[in-house]
Amino acid sequence: MDTLKGSTAAAPIRTAVVGFGISGKVFHAPLIAADANYSLDVIVTADPDRASEAARLYPNTRIVPTPEALFALSGDLDLVVLGTPPLTHFDLAAMAIAHGLHVVVDKPFVTTSDQGHELISRAADAGVQLTVFQNRRWDADFLTLQKLIGEGALGEVRSFESRFEWWRPEGFGNWRDTAAVSEGGGILNDLGAHLIDQAIQLFGPVAESYGETANHGPDPGGADTEAFVSLLHESGVRSRLWMNGMAAQVGPRFHVLGSESGYTKWGLDGQEPALAAGMTPSDPAYGIEPQIHWGAFGTDGDLRPTAPEPGAYPLFYARLASALRGEGPLPVNPQESLDVLNAIENVRASA
């Protein structure tokens, strides 16, 4: 791997964030700004209100309106983070790679697996690092479940149910409401990129998959607003995954059954709302779930609240810094996100 341009091992990684919607404002910029391994040098947004807000939050960061203005500064940067709609990911990532910059791409990775193969190949040829922001690997409940499985506390896992549901009939108010499937839209592409990735991380490669999708939005020809995915892993575990943005009553976040015990968890990880409310990762309360949201471990008649592992989104950028300095692997191998995209494409074909 190439060393960081114009940088010593201890120098901050000079970083640009492209996009200042939910992704850039809530996730990337706060995590980067809180990590001493990085300097947040540039934010790209053409929206005047977002530009004003970015300047207020990060007064020492340069705000520019276009990717072209960003890449004109590429000699003073090491890393570009793409917090933009998925339709833009391939072109922007390809431009960053061509300028010799390392790249973080938000999920969904790209709109097709062919594009994913192409970006991985280009990054390898250019000697730069490419990774995907699969932040839900560091949800508190996922880390807790991963620990329970690793310790063998559930015995042999037989069935894994995972849901990402909420009641938001008015939509998101951003690109997710209008993007077509061909543009990386639809809840299967969006949330499926998280749930399928988590399932593969827990139980390994997928041998068989099928799914169902439905559109309950205002546009009859629009992308899916609800999806179900069934994965049979090569390990023999069956994963059943639900995604729904219009669920008037939500199901459990996790429901996992093993030969000796089970684990059930309700409610979504709290890091996103905490970051959106302005909490920084340095706050002692960051990533700590209140006891009312703890999952239950055991068998019927003997259920015990299980203290969760702390939520740890900052680990993505901490591990990325190590990787960019040649001191460890990438936090997310892009091939793993390509495997997720292949699974999504297979499910869409079956649906």
C-alpha cells in the first residue's frame, strides 16, 4: 500500500467529506472530527443552508460547492469520504482513485456488482485503499450478539431473525424517497446492505437466497418500501431479514434461537439519534444503551437482561487510520460489500 501523501505516520489524515445530508452531517463529519488521527479539511455541499451549517459546526474546514472544486485540492488531501446518493458513488469514487486518494464509500456501495468489481480493480491498480462504511457492524446490539455467539452461549445457532423497521409513512425527505432501483434506491438496497452484511458477518457465506419486495409508497412505479430476505448460509444457519419504513408496529430487532438458549432485542441502536442530537463520541454516555433497551438472553421462564457492549461507530475510523498507515486491515474489505450487493441482486432476481 502506498504511504500517505506528504504525511508522516503521526500526521493527521487529511480528509474531505462529500455531501452534508444525513450521512455527512450525522455520521462522517462528527466521527472524523472527534478522531485525532484525522483533520477534516474539506466539506463539499452545493446547498446554501447545509454549507452555512457546515461552516458553523466546523469553522476551520473549507466548504466548497462541487466535487470539481474538491479535486482541484487533491494534492492537499489523503482521503475522500462519499456521503452522497448511491447513483453518484461510482463516478465520484473513480475520480478520487484517479487522483490518488483513498476512498470511503457510504453504503449501498454502488448500484451494480459490475461497478463494484471495477472500483476494487481500479483502487488496486492505483495503489489506494477503498472501503465501505458498514457502520452497523458496530451497533451495540450487534456487538453483543456477536460476543454471545462467539462465546457459544447460545449453543448451535439455528435461526437468526433481524428487523430494521420504523413508522415513517411520510418518507425520509431525501433521495431515498425518489431514487429508482436502478439508481440504488429501494429499502432492500438501503437497509438490506446493513442486514445482509450483519448476517454474513455472523454466519458466513450465503449458499441460497430468495426474497420478497413491495412498494407501498405514493408512486406505484417507485422502488420498494418493504422487503423480506431469506438466506441459507453455508454454515447451515437460516437468516430471515425484514426491512420496512412503514411498520405501524415493529418487530424485535433481533430474535436468535440456538440449541441451548436464545437472544431477543427490541429497538434500534442509539448512536445515530445521539449523533444527530449533537452528542460527540468523546461524551462518556456515547454508545451506552439504557437498561430499558437491553436484550433478553436465556430460555422461556429463565430470561435475563443482558448488558450490551458499548456502541462503537468510532472504531471504523480508528481502524481505517491504522490501515492507511500500514498497521492493520481495512475496517471493511470492499469485497465483503460486493458479496452483499451480489446477494441483493440475487434476491431482486428471485423477487
